Amino acid sequence: MSDSVLSVWVSTMHQCAAVHLALTSLTGLHHTVQEHIDLGFSRTSRDCNNMQKLLDWFDGHDPFQMPDNMVCNEKVTCDTAEELGAIINEHLDGVKIYGIE
């Protein structure tokens, strides 16, 4: 197998998995022989629901929104970036995302 074929195969696996999941859900045919628990219909359905809840939470709680009191100026340098990032991250500490199992 050439590198280009392998690259195309690897880069399209997520699309193949999505098509497989959609067809499995549509037809109701589930492969149950030696199937890993994380690949079951109920687990994937719950994961999709939880992902949607997480995306909905991020719509209302943008982690990249800068606080009003923190403005970039000449004091913000590559040397202070880590400290400022920690301060920004503290705004999310202790925030609970409700409804995710």
C-alpha cells in the first residue's frame, strides 16, 4: 500500500464510521458478535447526546471571550502569556456542565 493510499484511507475513516453508524441506525442491524461495549448503539447514542449538550453549553459560555478588565497592551508578552492564560482558565475552574452523564 502506497503512502498516498494510506493517507487517504486514514483521513477518511471518520467519514466511513459516520456512514456506518447512520446505516446501522437506519436498518436496525447491529453487529453483536464480540462487539466492544463502547461500540454499542446505546453508548454511541449517549455519546452523541452528550456531545450536543457540551456544544450547547459552549454556545453560552465562550471560553475564548476575554474579560473586560484584561486588555492586550505592552505588558502582554510571551513571558507573561502562561500567567495570563492561568488567570483566564481560573474563570472556568469549578464551573459545572449539567446534564452530561
